[in-house]
Amino acid sequence: RTMKRATRWDFRSNNFYMRLNVPRSATGSEISSAFKVLSQLFHPDASIWPGNDSPDVRASREEIFKLISEAYTTLKNPRERAKHNRALCRAVTEERRRRYV
């Protein structure tokens, strides 16, 4: 089965699926695979950024790595994932109410 990617990647989003660039229907192994790819890119100790190890770049990688780690930790736990899904639904409902009131 081919996994459909999320429409856009946004690591600062409150939507953890967007942080990992996976659809909401992603399986646990798909979430793990996405995290593995992103963590290899953004791990603070990653050496794939030769000559680009200034303190600012390293701090940015640390920030992104923390955000994707938080998303992965939440989505890999079924109970936490369900809680996150409910929060997303509430946020969408609230947004719709604000638009039409």
C-alpha cells in the first residue's frame, strides 16, 4: 500500500500529522518511518549538514527535532493519538463556529 502524504509539511503546527507529514489514516509503521526520515535530517548531531554547524543552525535543528519527537511520541501511543484526534476535531468545530457566527 502506498501512503498518501499530507498536503503540506508544517513542523510548527499543532496538528501532529502535519508535523510528520503523514495523513491522519497513517499506520503506526508509517508514522515510525516518517519520524525516522525526519529525525535523520534534523537530529542535532546529524552530520549530513557539512560546513553548516553554526550555533544558529544547530539550535534550529534542535527545535525542529523536539517538535517532531513530540508528535511521534503522541501519535505512536494509541490513547494519546485518540486524544489528539479529539482535540483536532474540537479545533475544527470551533473554527467553523467562528466563521459562521
